[in-house]
Amino acid sequence: MLPGSSWSSRQKCHVIKANIQMKVLETDRLTLRRLAFEDAAFILELVNDPAWLQFIGDKQVHNLEDARNYIRNGPLDMYARLGFGLYLVTLKTGIRIGLCGLIKRDALADVDLGFALLAGFRGKGYAQESASAVLEYAKNTLGLQRILAIASPDNQRSIKVLENIGFGYEQTLILSGQVHATKLFAYPLDSSQTGAS
């Protein structure tokens, strides 16, 4: 053990290695990493943000235990099953600002891109920056050929981000288990692909 420390250097290296392994992507201003239970307070705040509730819906996350369950049953489960999921978006300073990543919903044929930011970080280009990085990751690392995205018809900010990064509108539909219509967008990552598959 190191003098004055209860941790050995080997234990410290293991912790540092684990934290590095959680990082998935990095842009000029942002880091995207896998979610962990330590992010529960942030998730509680984000999923109860008025815009989240309006455009994404109430996930019934009302306390820290609910937030840990959301992380366990959503992102952590998807990482284990598929190797990808929603990632925590932080500024380079470590400040948590939102989520961005890939989701596989039973109601959609292909993987879809999702993103959400806290109110104070919207309108600064972070959604577009993180979503663009995730699309590159989907193509170059995961080998995905097509990505979908869904947005509430009145969520003009998200629709603008999707259009700015190359998504095209496909149709308006009602997903299984939903009541309201949603707009479906597609991003064909394979340049030889045109239109829907």
C-alpha cells in the first residue's frame, strides 16, 4: 500500500483502467461514456425535465432507486446484450449534460439514435456534436448500415438536429404501446443505399 493511502497502486490502476474503459467517444468539447449507478442523481434530474416529459414521456423515475433501476434495466442491460446503448454526455470538465446513443426498440426494425440534454445545455450545438459522433461510431465501429430516429412532431429542436446531421423523414406512425404519433427518420449509413430498406 502507498503511505497514507488505503489503496494499493494495483487497485488504483484497476480503478483508472475501469474508468477509461467506460469512455466510448470523445469530440472536441464532449466525452460520451457508459452510464453507471453513480449517475443516478443526474438521470433523476434529466428524465424529470419538462422537455423530457413532454417529448419523450414519463419514465416513472421519481427517486434515486427508480433512477438506478432505469440505468440497470435500460442502458446497462442494452450494453450487456448488444454492446451499445445510451451514453452519458459530459463536457470535458466532467459536467453531466445529457444522454446520446443507440437504442434497439422492439417496435422498430433498425437501431435508433436518441439524445436529450438538460435545459441549460440546449442550443449550444452539443446535441448535434454528440449525435454526429455516435453516427460515426455506429458506422465505423459497430458496422451498422442504417440508423433510425424518432421525434415527436412538435419537437422542432430535435427534428432540426436530425435533419442537420443527415437524417431524412420517412413517415409518421404510432409505435406499439404508444398513443401519440411520432415522426420516423432514417439515416442510411451505406452510401449505396437509397430510401427505406
